[in-house]
Amino acid sequence: MTLRDFYKTSSLSGHGRFLLIAVLVLMLAGPWLIPEFKVDVGSTQWYTQKGKHFKYNDVGPISRFLQSVKKEDSYLVLGTSESIELNGGNYYRYLDYDPEQPDLFSYLAGAGRTCGKHIPMLLNHREIVDSLKVIYFINPVYWSKGLSKPNKEYWNRYNNYAMLQRVKMTEEERIRYYQEIEASYNKINWAQKIQYSAEYWLREWRKPFFQDLNWQLDPEAYLNDHRIVVKGRGHSRYPNFGKVELEKLDSARNVDKSYQVKTKPKPIDVSTDYRYRELTSFIHLCQDLNVEVTYILGPYNERYFEAKAPEILPGFETCSDSIRQILQHERVDFIDATDISPVIGAFTDKQHHSSYGAYLIYQKIKQHLHEKNRL
């Protein structure tokens, strides 16, 4: 065929029909024709995993991440915004970089990523989480007004409505673990349910192309997308390790000088027990699935509350006592870090610890694990 013949209208029409049919066949048959991407994680431990994989239950990426943690018999740290990475170092980084601490630490954290957000993941991956070692950081501020009830924004950030409905469990398990999750997605209206379901199923259809095929073609890109936990570098990379940065500290409020929020901190919300029920469901699920959790009962910025709203302090003390009672009643392994609450330099704002606060938490975890390993 000459170039002139190719550009005839009839020829272009024929080629167009062929290409259209070929694309349609690929679109429809692709999910069955494209092989699942598999990769050996080797002896390395991945530092973290993208939240979108948990939101849509991308089985391969999640299982490979969890395998990398379990393979080394190491720890997965779960927490909210206090447990994200800090420029000066957070507690799990200090543990990783400590040459005297033999364990490795990966993490999953973010604002609003409370324990209930992980319940679907644990149920979806029952076999692989068996004997998984976890550290879960409990921040009492999530019992305060504005954070004490199911939040649609946070739930949609970490979990998808259709994915939540597809989790397989018995009726007994639903009652025991899942009522707090149902309370979250019952808050969304029918239009949002349709939107989130369409989002989920569209992604399910695209997944073989944008995950399996993409990674088959470039497996190095997949591996390079994961940071590796490196052990025992020492703490010299953190020049202020174990120090209070006095030049940045507003000692009257016990926060960073740059923190200029004028609104009063919110009191503990006594109108709901949602967070207590969420924590209890998570504890029961981890016990039943043989997930080995060490809980950290975190501090709250006592000096900031004293300066800005002293009337709310008794509520935080009572709340911490109630959380402690749950941990003791359930006989779980936990670290009480509430004595850090009044320490000068331990916070950057009303609810997030500083790198010095992280240093104090790191010391507690290190001592606790050392004593635990001696038994």
C-alpha cells in the first residue's frame, strides 16, 4: 500500500474501525489478560506505603508492604498527625537510627488516621497480619469536640465506601468490630455513596493497566517508589537530638513561637463515647487476629491548656484515665507517656509533640522494648 492509498478516506475509516475494535477488546479483556505483578521484597523492610493502596484495598502493594515488616520480625507504627515525619526526627526514626536498638520500624500515619481506619485492612488481610508487631499511638486530643465523632473527610481520605462494604466478615464479627465503621459511612448521603462506589469500581477496572501492566514494564520504578528502612545510622544527622530548642520556644504556652492560633482549645466531648468504642473494637480485633500491639497513651499539652483554657484540663485528665482503664481492663501491653504532658519544650502546638517530645517518647519505647525482650 502506498502512502497515498493509506490516506484515502475509505482506508482511514477501515483502520479506524480496526483500532477502535482493538482498543475495546483490550479494555474488556485486559483485566484477564494482564498477569498479576509480583516482586520479591527480599530482606529489605519498606519504610511506609501510600495511603491510596489501603483506601482501595490494593491487595498486592499492601501484602508486600506487610510482608516486608513481618519478614524482619519488626514493628509497624500506626498513629495520627503526631506520628508523621518531623524535620528534627520523630520517635520511630530515633529508634531506627539507634545502633543499640535491634528492631526496625515502618509507619503509617496522618491526620485523623485513628485506629478504626485500620480495621478494614486487618480484616482484609487476616492471614498476613497474624503475629504482625504493631505500635499504636493514642492521642487524647481525638476525644475533644470536633474530633470525637466520625469525620466524613477523614474517612474518605483513608477508606472508600465501596471498599468498606466489601469487607468479608460474619455477623458476629460485624457486631464486634465494625459498628464504628458503619457509623462513619452511614453519615454520607446517597449521592456520595454513588460517587464513591463509581470511583472504586472505575479504579478496579483501571488497576490492571495502571498497576500490574505498568509495573511489569518497569519493575524498577515500583521498587524505587519505596524507601528502605536503614538501621543504626546513629543520631548525628539530628543536631538537636535530645535538646529543647529554646530560641524557638514560647515557654509561657509551651509551643513554638511561630504558633499564633488565637482560638481556644476544645474541651473533651462528654456527649459521645465513639472514640472509646473505636479503640475497644480495634483492641478486640487485634487480639482475635493475633496482632501483637504495644499501645502508647500519648501526652497532651498541659501547659498550653493551663495558659489558654484551664477549665478544660480536668476533662483531659479524666479522658486519659478512662483510656488507661480500657488498656488495663483489656490487659494489653501499653506505655504510659502522659507524664510528658507538662514537660517544657515537648510540643510545637496545642496537640503535636516536638522533636524533643519525640525524643522523650523514643526513650520510653526503647526502655519498654528492652525490658520486654529480656522476659
